[in-house]
Amino acid sequence: MKIKKEIDLVANKLVTAYNKNKLIKPIPEKFCKNIKLAHKLRLLCESKISDNKIGFKAGGTIFALLKKLKEKEPFHSTVFQKNLIKSGGKVKVNKYALGIEVEVYYIIKKSFFGFKGRLDTKSITKFITYMGPCIEVVGFRQKKKGIKYLGDLCSDFGVNIKFITGPKKKFKKLNLNNLKTNLKNNKGLNVKGNTNTVYINPLNSLKFVLNKIRKEKVILEKDFYVFTGSTVGVVPIKNKGEYIGKVDKIGSVRTTIN
């Protein structure tokens, strides 16, 4: 089977799984092992989804994970309206959920898409209107557990089940190299983290994503979210109930896992 036809068939299966909230058999490993092919599949899947695009995420932003998976940089993917809920919302998971992450999100002005200058941590700050804490629940749309390649996550267009956003606050410059974070639940879980685990820091992760979507010539018509990656790693879901994520000086966010 020619690769063009095969990748289209795989994309159709993943998109159907997304649209119908169903699980499919694992996709062929070759679409995960090669990160370039994984990105090609991701882009094709995203182009086939009619739901509104509300932003983007960075994934695989922890250097230790990148080293383990023998990759040089994180991946990025589109976030759709269906997967966005506010703090306090409920999330239903299945046994193929990978876990929960605590992140920092930014809201970026749509005028970014008209900017032609160099993107660095100084120039991007003028496009940030708000920031806030977020919980991301991650998991496959496939019947598989664990990851062998970064492309496992990228090819499943971000493995994002839900993003739960905490209260937004006006953007201000903080020392993002050393903000304490943690994730707790009502069963005794208490995982500590730090914003310095996120591809140097969340602002650097934001720059990475903005450079990537500029290269892909993506344009949205509204202000948009960027979710910058986990500060606590991927914490496995061992119990259902309420989970609370906190980012020092930014705020807290909560969700109930069903």
C-alpha cells in the first residue's frame, strides 16, 4: 500500500475515534517511530476535524523525556474547542488514559499572525494578554498503553483528552525559571513540580510553539491559547475524584475525574 493512501486511512480512523469518542486498534508503529511521519499524520488528522481550533499545545517538554526518547525537541499540536473546559469541570477517562499534567497557559492576541519580525522571548511578550494554570488530561484514542517514541503522542494529534483552565489573570513578567507547582487529589496524592522542567521555562516553550505554527503558516481568526507543557510530568490516574493543580504566583485549577 502506498504511504499516501495508508496515512490517509490511518488519519480517518483517528479522526473518527475523536469525533465519536471511541477507541481504535493501535496504528502502525512506523507512524510513531519516525517523528517527521508522525507530524505529517498529525497535520492530516487536524485538517479533517471540523471543530473550532482554539489554540495549540507543546508536548514532550521535559528534557529527561526527550533524552530518553532520543529526540532533540518537543512536539506541538492543535487544541480544539471540544477538549476545553473550565476549572471545576468533570472528565471521564478510560484505562488508556496516560495521566494528568499541571501546566501554564497563555492567551495570545490574533495580531501575532501578522507579525513578521524575529520571535524571541522579548518580542512575544507583547502578544500575551493573559496567563493561568491548567490541568491537561492525556490519553490515547487507541487501545495502547505507554510510549516508546515521542511520535506515539504526536501522531495521535497530541493525546489531549481535556484541558481544564483555571482563572486567567493579566500577563505579567515572572521568574518562570523557578515557580513551584503541585498536583493533589482527595486520596492523598501530592506531587511537587517546578516550571523550570518545561523546556527551560513556559515562556521558552511558548516561543517554540509560536515559531512552529508560523512555519506551518497557521492562521486563526481569534485570540488563542497556548498550553506550554507539564511542570509535574505525567502523573498516572490511580484514583477517581477531585484533583487540584497549583502554580505558585499564577493560581490553581481543579477537575473531577470520573
